[in-house]
Amino acid sequence: MKIVKQGLIIGIANLLVGIIFNQIINFLFPSLAKEYQNGLFRSWSDPLMMMFFLYPFILGIALAYFWQIFGNQIKGSTAVEKGLNFTKVYFFIATVPGMFVSYTSFKVSALMVGSWTVSGLIEAFVAGWILAKSK
């Protein structure tokens, strides 16, 4: 039950972080907002797009499960240090390869993939920090 609770907390936090981050990025780079409408992605009017909002919760539960198994091996004397070390592990195992395959297989700009990468880095830290704090 602890895994689900942690996963839901991470999901809420990362949903909010993702929304705020994307608003800032789309404001700073208006061309990026237009790129999302290039036909590669589903329209927001498609009911299936509502499932998109489950992603942070599914990932949160998966990361809480990972933490349950490996969290005691993550080094650091503070929640911030443990969060950063967790971020490094997750970022290099999942985000870097995922962004590489996204850039090389989808017709998206380096700016879009870069924004996804930075967003992933921030959200991984948020998850790691929450998990370290909830020990």
C-alpha cells in the first residue's frame, strides 16, 4: 500500500511540475507549441488523450516500487542528495535512451526532445526527493 501512496503523491507532484514546465517552455518557444500540432500527436479533442494524464501516476508507482527494492542503496545524507543520486540512476537508464530513440525515430525537433529531456530530469528529481523524504 505504501508503494501506491508514494506513487500517487509522485504522480500529483509530477503532473503539476509537467504542466507548469510545459507552459513555461511553450511561452519561451512558441514554435514548440506549434510542433505539437504537426499531426504526429493525437488532438486534445480525442478522448484517448485523457489517458495521457495517467502517465505520471503509472511512472510514480513504478518508481516507488523501484525505490522499495533499491532505495537503501541510493547514497546521500539528505533527501536532496538521495534525490539527486536517484535522478542520475533513473535519468541515465530511462531518459537518455528514451530521448535518443524518440529523436531518431520520430519527426520531432531537437528542441522538443530537449524539452522532454529537461522535463524528465526535473520530474525524476521530484520523484527521488519525495521518495527520500517519505522514508
